[in-house]
Amino acid sequence: MTQIILETIKPVVIEKLKNLAQKHQRTLEAEITAILEDVVESMPIVTSENRSWSVGFFERTCGSWDGEPLVREQQPEEQEREPLL
């Protein structure tokens, strides 16, 4: 098991964690472990393999605008700018 040391937790947070642990009849370590597991359980693990677009993403989304037709308004004339120094 990996050991994690938390030295900068505010005392009020530690007291709240102790109260939760007592309420759930767990040790402080077990309470913190349960809280962390609940938080990260639904988070996906991002790897280099699954970081890209999902299979068929572009086929499902490209050209799929169902709203009113998009119209680009007339653009103003090109402006003359001073050259950069």
C-alpha cells in the first residue's frame, strides 16, 4: 500500500472527519479512504489510448446541425494597417 501523509489539513476539517468516522463506526483512515473512493469511483482513468476522440465521433456529429441555416453577414472592407516595427 502507498502511504499518504497529509500535513496541511485544517484542524476543523480533521475534527469533521473524526466526527464522520465515529458516525460511520470507522477509523479515521477508513473514513478518509471511503470518502476518496466515493469521489474518484466514477471518474474515468485517462490514458494515452483513451484520450482521443471516441470511435465514430465525427461520423455522428459532422454536418448534424438541425437549427436554422447559418448565415454570415457581409464583412467590412479590409483595413489598411501600419506595418509592425
